[in-house]
Amino acid sequence: MTVLFFSDSYRPYVSGVVTSMDVYAEELRKLGHRVVIVAPDYPDVAEDPDVFRLPSMPLPAYPKLRLIAPLTRRLIKQLLDLRPSVVHAHSPFAAGLLGLYIARAAECPAVFTCHSIYEEYTRYLPALSQPLKAVVRKYLVHYCGYCQLILAPSPHMRDFLIDTGVSGNLEVLPTGVDSGVAHPPARRGGRSGKAFVIALVGRLAKEKNMDLALLTMFHLAQGNGKERDRWRLLIVGDGPESERLHNLAVELGIKSLVTFLGEVPREQVFHNLRLADCLIFTSTIETQGLVMLEAMSMGLPVVAADSPAATALLNNGCEGFIAPPEPEEMARAISRLAADRPMAARMGAAAATRSREYQPSLLARRLADHYAALLAGGSPQANGTPQARTPEAGIPQPDAPSALLSR
């Protein structure tokens, strides 16, 4: 099969969506399929025969994100010349709309993975948050109506989509982590030192609730000099909240205990996790919590704020602790790990074992089977209901992407 992945972001941008695409693309290629990722271009990015770059411009508020520029008919033809067997959208917005158009023109199935609860991003416009949530939900339901298969990375996300009004062919398919590659050959770094090192990994954004990690560190660092110096927080990632989080660390008086590493390649994420004794996971809106799975594959216990993503991956008291999203409660759970290193080691081993349930090769075979089932079922019009839906005002239609197409 030739599969086109469509996304509104891709490398060098780092995110869970990008990681998921890379993991699945690599495994599908091992199975003999061709995967081409269709995504925005970035300045000075190296050419890659498996990546089709779309003209784009930086988002003014966050230049690392790109807006797809109007496309030419020549670019549309180049995409159709790839003769896709399946179109798989990893975003429902500009690139996702283009994907639907290509699927319709190529008469092939359209698949969509809903990686995020997109309405949560309306918090960046607080005055319009509530009305925008309703618009985003309506748009998401409408978009899914044009897809022959909708994939959710967790049962929680599947239930959310059903509650939102999405119907049709809906399956759960998480992203995997290859623990055989990721797991370190030996325990070292913070685990063998005097300090207890807590890792926080992810995009530094408002919806990730990363203030909770710094406030937790503040509670841990209360006490005399010796007690204070036993704690370290390692923050791996970058994002729009970076400067504010730096300032918060200063305000809390814990700047000397916190190291901001910034954005690093995925391989370096694993390297830095080797320095840690546990992972702190603060987000309560994640659909899968891929970074938890990555840390678990390294043999790290996890202390996670109570959330559907945490309860899907962790058994409280087995692979780590699930705590209420309050600094005092998170600090109490981390203190228990630090006070009982044998227990922390047992939890880390249990976490590594649990992560092996998410082998990318097995999950990629499931994805390929989904594709094959759609292709065996005939045309996308026969499998889905796009022609039966009535277009709604203000929502672009996949068979007329005039907002994307430059004449």
C-alpha cells in the first residue's frame, strides 16, 4: 500500500503527534508499505523523499507552528501522482482538509487519528473559550463524518468522541514504544547518585499544567539545606510557556534545583530519562500520555496527576503513583519513592514490563489490517457517509478546498 500521512506539524517541530507518525511510518515501512508524510515546510529543513513539504508561513504567536499557504494545482497533481491507497490524517485542520480532498479525488479511504481534545486549546482565547468550544466540537463531528475510519489513541479518547457526537467506524489504537531499543543497558545517573532526579518531559504549554511540577518541587524543597539539596527537577522541552516557567522557578526560590534543557531530539529524550529516578506527569487532558510510556520503557516509575491517560497506563502503587493534581499530594507520592529505593526499583521494573504491551510492530500490523479491511470493502463512498451529510454553513467541504487552493 501507499499511505499518505497528513499533518499540520512535523519535524523539526517536536510533539507527541510527530512521534506517533514517525513510529507508525517506520513500522509500516518495515512491513513493505510506502508511507509519505505530507506536512508544512520549515526553514532550512533537509529534503526527504518520504516527506512531501507544503508551502507554509510561521504562526505569528508561535513561530514554531506553521500555517499552510494556498496551494497550487501543480502541488495537488503531485500528491495525486503518488497514487495513494489510503489517506491518513493526523490533524483535522488545514492539512487534514487537504487529505480529505486528496482521498476524494483519488477515490481511496480516508482515516483520521484524533490525537488531541482540540477544544482545550481554546483556553488561549479565554474571552471566547466557551463559544469556541462548541464550534470546535461541531467541526470535529463534521470532519469525522467524512472519514471511513476514526482512530482514538486511548479508550478515554474514544469515549470522548462518542460523547461529542462522532459515530461510524471508531477504533482504539495507541502509539507504541519499542522498549527493547529504549531501555538503558544499565541503571546510572541520578539513580545511583545522592540527588533524587525528577524528569518532566513535554511541550511547555498552558494546557500541559506544568506549573504543577514546579509547585511540587517547591513543596519537596522545604526544609534544611541537606534536605533541600536532595531534589532535582529536569525539564526537557520547549514551548510558549518557557519564559514564564523560568520566572516561576525564580519566584519560588528553586531555580538552582531546576534544569531547563529545552527542546532536544527524541533520541536525546531517552538519554536524559536515563539520568532520572522518576517521571512526573502533570497534564490532565492528554489522550494517551506517550511520554509516560517512553519513561516506563526506560524502567522509570511514574508519578502522575489523576487523569484518564494516567489510569489507562498505570495501576496506582504498581508502576508508580496516581495522585490528585495538587502540589502537596504529588510531593507526597514522590517522597515515598525517594524514601524507599527498593520499592521505586520494583515499580520501575513493573513499568518496563507494562510498556512491552505497546510494541510498535504489533500495533502497526493492526493499523495495516485496518487499512486492508477498508480497501477490501470497496470505495470510500460505500464505507462512509460523506455523501449523505448535509454541508453545514461555515465548514469547508473536502471536495471544494477553495481556502487551500490558489488559482
